[in-house]
Amino acid sequence: MWIIKTFDDLTTRELHVIYKLRVGVFVVEQSCAYPEVDDADLTCLHGMKWERSALVGYFRLIEAEDGVHLGRVIVAPNFRRTGLGRELVSYALQVARERFPEMVIHAQAQAYLENFYASFGFQPVSEVYLEDGIPHLDMLIAPS
């Protein structure tokens, strides 16, 4: 079952596991030295799925003036290629549409995942560019 929490609702143990997974993938696995923990963590919605005590999927939704931003989309290494990524994005979009119905939904997608995000209705709105040495592009979904 997916869970949505604000920063203040997270336990210290949950926050530790979230940061450990995010740093393990986005900083270590992808060899990107950048400030993975940022101030958006304080105000965003944290979406997560747990299997027993292991965090297997995570995302965050950040409300901004230009819309809601889907970010830090992550599936734990042992759960990749199981359909969990599709489940994660479907759930994140459901939450975004329920909580932010009039807002554009943004995603900064790794370029190799363009077709994956397009399958949910995201449209590219930028050319491919490098972000921390990894090709990305900006994509969005207009409000329904």
C-alpha cells in the first residue's frame, strides 16, 4: 500500500530510510555529487511504499507557482523491472490530480525514460540537456 506523508508526519526512522535510499541511488549509484537533501523535503508530499520494513518505492510532489513537480522517483534496486515503477507513477499522478487538480504536473525525466513518462500522458517541453552529467528532459501534463 502506498502512503503519503508530509515531512512533519514522517518518523525519524522513515526519514533515515528515505534518505539512505535516495543517496544510495541518486548520489552513489549514479555518481552524482549534488545536495540530494534539500529544503523542498520540508514542504513536499512524500509518497512511499514499504515491503515489511524495506522502502521499495518513493517519490515526492512539490507544489510550486508553475504547478506540481514530481521528483525523486525511485524504485529500490531489488524491485526494479517488477512493474513497481509504473505503479508508482500511476499513484503519484492520482495524488497530484486529487490534491492539485488545477495544476500542471511537471517531471524532470532522465532522457532514456521519455517513452515511459509519455505512456502516462507527459509531453516533452524541452530539448535533452545534461543534469549532473545525465541526459534529462522536462516533461509535463496539463490539468484535465
